[in-house]
Amino acid sequence: MAADFTPERSQAIEQALIEHVSRHPGRGRHVSRTIALLVSGALVGAGATASAFAATDTTPPAVTGATAAPQGEPTPDLPDAVVAPAGVTPGTPLVSALADPLAVTVAADTVVPLTERPDEATHARVIVSPTGTGSLSFGTDPGGNNPSAAWSPSEIGGDLTPAASYDFPLDASVDALYLVPSGFTGTVTVQFVTHVPTRLGVNPSGQTFGTSGGPQGEPDLIAVIATNGRTGYVSQESLETASGGHVADPEEALAWQEENAGTTIVLPVYESDGTTPIGEFQLDGP
Amino acid sequence: MTDDSDEAVWQRVLSGDASAYGTIWRRHRDRVFRHHLACGTPAPDAEDLTATTFLELWRRRDDVRFVDHSLLPWLIVTAHNVSRNAARARRRYHRFLAALPPPAEIPDHADGVTDAHDERLRAVREALAAARPADARLLAMTALEGFTVRESAAALGLSESAAKMRLSRLRSSLRALIGEQPLTEGGS
């Protein structure tokens, strides 16, 4: 092969990679993710909650809090971000449904192919509706690094059985949805959707505000639902500290867990200006 | 004595020695670059995609698989995914770009250089474009990069027998499309 890598570019890329790796070290990520699951309130948006249904005709199902984003997700090729229209929390993606949804009944390990999908699909929305108790691991990682949700007897058979939902990002590495039940029976619906990201807002003090987990990084003020049901914002810094996201290694995490075991942390919730209080956000300690 | 295997170097990176990532880069840069060229990406873009591949390697660091202590098979799988993603992005804007006046120079240098003396490579590329994503990854590993079926299967998290079955199925389904060009002549 004739072509070789340009030496100067290679050196520049090497430097940039080393810098990137040192800025995003390999440790501590699991710790903060695990601890973040203990949040008892609801974060708004994140592409997977009921608010994401606002832009579609789909009825929003109740969503269990058990579905955390797994590590190393595929990166979809998202369109450019637009300004959030009125009534949409900045940072919440606008979701539109493509093609018809597909429903499968699940009682044993099932693989649903996702290769036949519209080019514009950025995510596969997966909605799990249980008919019996048990748990289901569902996701696009063949190695099983997927979210899971569980249902107890008290949750099944009522008027509103809670469904679990997750929008799985799609890229060329994704070709199937893997469903692994343990005791679980129910229906899984797959709907291809396009996420159009919306831009984070910026308040007069220059703080960014909006939903957590979007492609533009974490805003200074993170959208939450307060205990009084109103949507407002908590400061990213206080949420990070309160949920133990600042710990850097397993030893520190253990110390943090011991210190805060059984406590409840209350954070003030503000309007998007970051100063007008409108409610409280509670986190259970570890 | 120091252990110089990819796996050992990778452990050093994970435990905080970011500069060891440079070793991984220098060791495998050219091979990843050539993979992107072989997929039909022009050289300047192939350099970008090579950088992207190494960023992606780090982003998915929790999922990395070593084959005989080597990172290369996993890197090639990653490169292949990056390349397909880039192609998908280009397709998305295809209609817009097609409406513009064509660029003054002949754009695809790589096509001109490699296709002229490599009919087989062209056949493999066509097969790659036609195959389902999971099969295309396997084909890129064996037909394009010459990994053995065992190495490819290990990097892709498949059993060796499953990989062999896929390849054999692929061979018969693609024969109509690309004729009798040998497709899957990896090391085994």
C-alpha cells in the first residue's frame, strides 16, 4: 500500500490521545454510576423517561427507575441540536417515531434483529410490559452489558402495571436486541425513533440549564422533578457531591458510603435562573 | 524483565499511565490506517478515522477483548465499526451533496491507487457493503485483514464454529453478487 501516515499528524494525534486519556481516566466511573442509581427523585429527560414521549403520539408508560445507562454505549450519528421549543426542557431530545412498532412476546431468551431499520433511526425505543413477575435484561450488547428491570408481585395485575422503557442508541455496531428473562413473561415493543437534540438553555447569569446526559455534556443546572411535582433545577455541583460522584476510587467510595449510610440529602430546586426556590429534591444515602 | 504485550501496556494505561496509550497508538496506527484505506476511504480521511478509532477504543475501554494478548483484532473490529458509521453519515447527506457542483479534483484517490491492481479487494468491498453488519465485521477481519477464523471469532465474541458457519453461509449468498473471487482466505 502506497500511503503512509503523515508523521507530523501522527505525532499530534498521539499527543491529543494521551491528553484525552489522562483527562478521562479508567477509574471511578463505575462508582459514580452505581451511586447515581440511589437517586430517589426523578431526573428529567435523559432520552429515556416519560418526558421524551412528549414529542410523539405514543402514550407515556410509567417508567421504573431501575434502568440505568450501561457503560460504553454505541454513539448514534445525531442531527445538529436545535433550540428547545416552548414547553420542552432544554436538552431533552425531540423524538419522532419511524416505521411501525414491532411487538414480541417474551418467555425465553430472544434475539430481535435490528438490521432492517430506516437510515434516519438514531435510537431503538424498547418498551417492556410485564404480564408476570421476574426480571428481564434487555439491550443491544451481545456480551450482556445491558440494563435490566424487575417486577414484584404487588406491581403485577393492578390497574397500571409499570412498564420499563429505554432508548438504545444505534450505530453500525448494533444489529440486534438481546432479551434475557429470568422468570419474566411479557411483551417487548421495539420502535425505531430519531432523536433531535435540543440545545441547553443559558440563564442571565451565564449558567447552562437543561436535562442531564445529553451530547453537549452536563449543564450547570440539572432538570429534576421536585417532591412537590414541579419541574425545576438543582445545581450540578451539589447533585454530584450529594450522590458521591466526586469519589475517585473504590476506597474513597467505601468511606463515603459508610459516612452517609441511611441519610437523606435534601437539595433545593430552583427556577432556571438558579436562584428562585420552587421545591426540594431528595436523595437517599447509600 | 518487563512485559511488553498489548495487554500489559493496556493495564499500565488503565492504572493511570496515559503516556502508555502512545505506545498502543504507535504500535497499531499503521495497520488501522491501512484498514481504513482498504475500506475505500481516501488517505486524509483515513487518518481522521484512525484517530477516531483510537478515541473509540478508549471510550469502550470496559469492553475491550484481547486475542492472544493482542489488541489488534479488537482495534480492527472497532475500525470497521467507525468506518461504517462514517459511511452512514455520508449517506445521510448524500442527497444534499449530490445537488452541489462536483469538486474540481477527482475525489477518491484511494480508489484510483488500490483498485487498479486489486480486483479481489474491490470484490471484498462490494461483499462488505452487501453483507449484514455482523457478517461484514467477520468478513473484514478474515478477507481484508487476514486474521484466522479463530482470532476473528475471539475478537467478535463468537464461537469458532459459529464464525465458520456464518462465513460459509456468507460465501454462498454472495457468490451470485460477486462471482468466484475468493472471499474468505484468512489464515485458516
